[in-house]
Amino acid sequence: MAVVDLLELPALLPRFGALAGLDLGEKTIGVAVSDSSRTVASPLELIRKTKFTQDAEALFKLMESREAAGIVIGLPVNMDGTEGTRCQSNRAFARNLLRLRPDLPIAFWDERMSTMAVNRLLIDEADVTRARRAELVDKMAAAWILQGALERLRAEA
């Protein structure tokens, strides 16, 4: 299987089954998961990056525990719509995942401003301290990314 357009993703998935959402940072991977009907995304876990194979195994273990059938990875597109080095890095991460699990459906979702939106929410609405935000922001950004993708898929259904 390959990385597919988001709108092609449902055809590669079972009728019911969760999706995982990823926010790839330099030091961490924020992981979110949807419910089996793919309606609501929830923050799940923060994986601290070590080596790719270990990171991937941690991700696969989380996916198996939640019966996630596919992945949506945030793609940090520049504000002008171009793709920079972070996009290239995220695409490489997806290709590397496919080397380990060639049957895994993966799609990307434009994550512009997801981290900023989550930070603003945590500061303005929840009054969360800076230290606590550092623990929450990546997995909440993953949920933000996944929720956006789920809503797009629902709009097309």
C-alpha cells in the first residue's frame, strides 16, 4: 500500500475501526485516536522519539491496543501552501512506516496552525501552565489534526 489522498482512505479501511492521528515533532510524536465509527478524535499518548524502529513499534502497539486501521499524519504546510523540510521529514516518516507495515493505509492532513490553535486553547480557555502545556500540546495537536480529517471525510460521505 502507499500513502493515499485522504478521500481515498475510507476505501482501504474496514467499515468500522479507529484511525490514529499523528503530530510529528522534532523530539516527540503526538498520538490521537478516533472512535471506531470515526466521529471523534481524542488525544492518546506522547511518544518521546528515540530511534525510528522503536518509535514505530511504540506507535504500532498503541494502534493495536485501540484497533486502529489506518493513520492520518499532520503535514506542516507553509502558510503560502508550499512544502518545506518538515513536510519532507513527515513524508519520509510515512515511507519508513510503510517499509515496516506495507499494508498500513496512511494519509496526510494539512496541519497549518494546529499547534498554535491548541496552545491558544490551553492558555485562554483552560489556563494551563507552561510545563503542563508541553506535555499536552503534541497529543492535543494530533487530535486536532485527526478531527479535521474526520470532519472532511464526513463531509464527503
